[in-house]
Amino acid sequence: MVKENTFAFFLGCLMPNRYPAIEKSTKFVMQKLGYEILDMERATCCPAPGVFRSFNKGDWMVAAARNLCIAEKLDSDILTVCNGCFGTLQEVNKHLKENKEHRELVNEKLKLIGNYEFRGTIDVRHVAEVLGYEVGPWGIEDVIIRKVNARAVIHYGCHFLKPTRIREIESSEGPTIIEEFVEALGIESVRFKEQLTCCGAGGGVKAYDGTASMRIFGEKMKNIDEVKPDFILDICPFCHLQYETGQDYLNKNKSCNYDYPVIHLSQLTAYCMGMDQEFIGLQYQLMGREYIFGGEEKEEEVI
Amino acid sequence: MSENVEKYIKRKVYKSTSSRIAQKFVDAGLEKIRACINCGTCTGSCPSGRRTAYRTRSAIRRALTGDESVLKDIDIWLCSTCYYCYERCPRDIPVTDMIIKLRNIAVEEGYILDSHFGLANDIFYATGHGVPATGENNKKWRDLRESYGLPPLPPTVHSYPEAVKECQELMNAVGFRKLLDNAAKLKEERAQAAKKDKEE
């Protein structure tokens, strides 16, 4: 039996090693909501579903299974904040639960390094889905202390919803889960052209061909610039990195002048639940360093 | 799926898609590719293909019909695995998985890109992370973690050096080490041969 209201927190790479503010915010939000958050000691990279799966899918699966085993030993579902980690762990977890042959193959390999066995006892969850469906806009309203009155564009990224027949969260062509959730935080979400396409970072493209990656991203930014949002809201540290370094690249190389703050859903929720702006960490990011959340404290209801 | 369609895609003789690579697709459980009607929805949905020379339908078609030059075509590395092709395929073919498999075959035969080799070998294999926080260059990130009241290194493999070794053992056991070494070797051999050709 998995423990209730407890998550094994899968950190991944980019969040702890480049954007610790997201790690801090996620812990703050989940603990305040009454969840227990456990460390997944000795976890590795998920490994990334684009580049590492491209070398050898079987090897990728074994490395991911090792991470899954660490959470199984904690009897807790995994919580991720990254579409890449979610993509890898959710897919491998589901596949190994369903495919006995591959499960046995993977376990044979895991046995070689000691006390690891994939049993298929847990689920893998993304923070956006936990907040959007489990806590819900109805649940967050009671616990926030302030709302941010801002217009934001929402970037879903790819691996959170797609492939829909594996993720089984909601339609990838017209999702509303984040829009509905952040509405409760005072966000007006603005649609923009080609909102749901890729940021251009995944699949090893950013590592191999930065120019191609920036061509995809440049068009994305152009579409965002048309609606002039207050900030860009994402749910994935890799998209986060792309939006940060990408704007910087376009400013330096394509004579653009972008300065849109890039904010992860955890950071925004943490702010609304009372975390100081200082810990949201925009001052350490590349874009929108000066940005200060607007909005007002929620008025106490007088009974 | 109806029984007849199932039979159709699993039938053995289908000359135009029975190349060596096609067989590898089938062995990997991707026999569904035989239901492809070449409609091009994958190419039309591809955000990468719109801005580069990468064409999803064409890459897979070449693989199936035995045009092995597709393995060294660097365009197959321009897929960002965004899954639009997979989502929209009217025949329910897991198109992105086909591209991943194509890349797996390419790596097996030594067509690995330098930047990816470095990422796999110098970073992932060496540290257990894809983006590490160890090393002198990354001190600023460790300091940043501390400023948030977090330990300088996360409680992942980074805090347990013996776990890095454990992962390397695992990667050796599954053949990942060998895969990388072999790819590097084949790549080097090809570079030498090309150099010789040029000299002659």
C-alpha cells in the first residue's frame, strides 16, 4: 500500500542544479497543503526521454526503473515538477506494470547491482496534475493568502500531456487544467498563436543544434510578444531554461528586446500561499529580474 | 482494432517495407508501421520540420524501403520528441517511437553526434546527472542552493559517490558503456577512412 498524502520527491537535474527556487517552492507548497515530502536518496537523472532514450531505449528503461525502485522502497507515489522526468518515469512505470516480459528483463539487470526490484506498486504524478486535479482550484482558494492580478501566457510543454493514450490526463489539443487552476490565483491566462507547440529544447535538439532550437523558439516568442503578457508560466524546468536562455539569445543575436519573467507553476503557487518574493528567485534568473508580483492580500472574511 | 487490420499489419510478406531496418522496427514491437498510409500528417504536424529540413514521413519511409543513408542523416536528430506526430497519426502509429528507434539503430552503427556523446559519456555516465552541480564551474549553483537554505548538493547521486559507481555498474551491465565505446570506435574508423580517401 502506498502511503497517503505522501510523495517521494523526484528532483531530476535542472531543478535542483539550476533552479533551486523551484525546488524550494514545490516543497513549500506541498508541505503547506499537508503532504509529506520524502527525499529520493541516490536518485539519478530520470534519464531524459529525448536524448538518453535516443541512444538505447532498453538502457534508458533500466536506468529509469532504478529510480522508480527508490520510490517503491519508500512506499510513496513519485512527485515530479518536470515534463521530462514525468515523461520518462510515468511511461516506464506504466510500461513495466503492463509488460511482464520487459519487467523480468529489467529486474534481471537491476538484480546485478543489489537490492533493487521493480514491483509496480506506485504511480508517478506531475505537480501540475496534483495541483490541478487533486488540490484543485476549489481547494487552493482556501489556503492562499494573496492573489496575483496578472495576465500570463501558459506553456504546457510536450511531455506532460502527450502522448495522451499513455499519460491519460486530458486532451493535448485543448487543455485547460492549468488555466482553471491559476484562475483561482488571480491569473488571467492569455491564449496566443500556436500556444501548444514545443519550446524547441527537447529531444537532444538544444544540445546538438542550438540554431534550429532557437528558430523554433524564436517563433514561439514572437507569438507570445504579440499578446504582451506580464509573464510566462511553465510547468517544466527544461522549458523554463529554454525561455530564459532563449530570450537572452534572441536579444543578443537577433536584435530582440525581450524581458519576460519566466515563472514555474510551483513558484507562482508558493507566492500566493505566502512565500516571500525574495525566495521566488526572479532576481537570480536571466529575465524579468525586476518583476514584482502585483495583486493584493486576500481580505479576511468578516463573520 | 479489427482482427483483419491486425492480420494485415502482422503479415510477413510486404516487399516494399521489408528492409533490414524495417525488420528491426518489427523486432522492437513497432510492426504497426506497416499500417502507414503515407498521408504525411506527421510531417505536417512537426514544429521542427517546419523550420528545418527534417521530414518525419520521409525519414521513416526511407528506413522502411532500405535507404540506409537515413541513419547518417543528421536531420533525424532534429526531432524534439514533442509527440505531435504520435498524437495525430490517423493510423495510431507511435511515430515518435519510430524516430527514437531509428536513432537507436543509428547509434548502434556508430552514428552518434559529438555533443550527444559528450553528454552521455562525460556527464551522465560520469556523474549520474544530465545537468550536474559538481565541479569547480558549478560552484555558483551550489551557492545559490545554499542561499535558499537547501544543502549545496541535492540528496541525489550527487550526495552519494558510491551510488555513482553503482549506476556505472548498472550501465556497464546493460551494455550502455559498450554501446558508447563501440559508437566512438566506429566513428573514429570512419573518420580515418575518410581522411585516407581524401589523401589519395
